[in-house]
Amino acid sequence: MPIRRRIEFFASQFELCDAAADQFEYKTKDTARLSGIDWSSVTAQDTGRDRLKDLGCQTRNGLSVRTLMALLHYVKALAYFRGNGVVELADVRQILPFVLHDKLIQDAGAPFFEATGNASLRTDQVGWLRKLFDLACAEYDQLDLDRRDVVADLSAELDAGLEGVSESETRKRLVKIERAVGDFTKGRKLYGHLYDDLLKLKYLHQRYTNYLRWLESR
């Protein structure tokens, strides 16, 4: 589970495009791409975030579910051929660049590639993708998500099922979700992984809200 959560955290960095739409759910690079507007015009509207820090600024697209499924299959295969019963972080780091090299499209004009020592990563696709994964893992560790992952905990509660969950317990869970949304949006810029977490929290809130309505109608 911790390895899968790291992969999920990595993938969540790349879908957000804040300037693409007003409606929260449509703030994605797919929305911008389908509009046909020149990419540089879209990125020029993206203000307020640290474009050097934001890993999502290094790409022109996000990752599809099919691509992520392929990555998981290859990671498991590599672990198997190495004689391991479980996937290790080194397996992901080794195979990820070769699965994603033609799936994650680099934005060579991003500020990251202007920084000292990064210019060669414009052409070194494998090195760039591995660096990208390392940076995501470093951010994951800094956030201490292996020990404090509110969204994962709330998701696990729902995944356990709603059978037997009372009306009062449902209301308590809704309050926890609303509190988490408030904490995430309080004075913080919107980055890819935060956008992904907020979408998940919205989904959880909708599920519990619908369940609560069902309980009240019985």
C-alpha cells in the first residue's frame, strides 16, 4: 500500500491546470488541450504558484488510467524477475522512466530546465523522469504521508463499506471531511497533489451525503 500511494502521489502532480477553467473539476490539462489554445498562452495565465517547485509545470499532460495500470504491471513483473515477493521502491524507480517516456510529454520551456544542472534533462528523458519521481518522493516524505495521510484514512473508512454505519456516524464523517477541506484550502496555493486530494474529498462527501439522505428517507 505505501508504494502504491507513492505512485498515486506522483501521478497526481500532473493533471492540474488552474487557468484551464473556472469550474473546479475542469481545471485540467485535458481541458486546455481540447480547447486548442496555444500551450504557452495557457501557461502564461498560470500565476501565483512557484513554477520551479511545481512538478506539474514540467509536463504538458497528465497520466491516463491505462498508463498507470501498465506501470503497475511492469513494476510487478520486475519485482518477480528480481525474485522478490513484493514490489520495492527501487523497482518503481527503475522501470517508471521506460514506461512513461512516450506518455508524459515534457514542457521544455518550464523554469525547471533553466535551473543549474537541469538543462541536459531536456534531452535525457530517462534521467528527467527518474528525477521527477525522486522529487515527488522527497515531497511525499516531507509531508510525512506514510504516517499522516488524512485522505487515505478517510478513503479507507468508506472502502470498509457503509453497512451498519449510523446516521450520527455519517454526520461525524461528513464533518471530518469538511474540516479536511478547510485545512487544505486555508492559505495554500493549489498544486497538483492537493487538487487530486480535494477531488477525492469531494467524492467522499457526495457518497456520504447521498447515504445520509437514504438513511433519512427510510
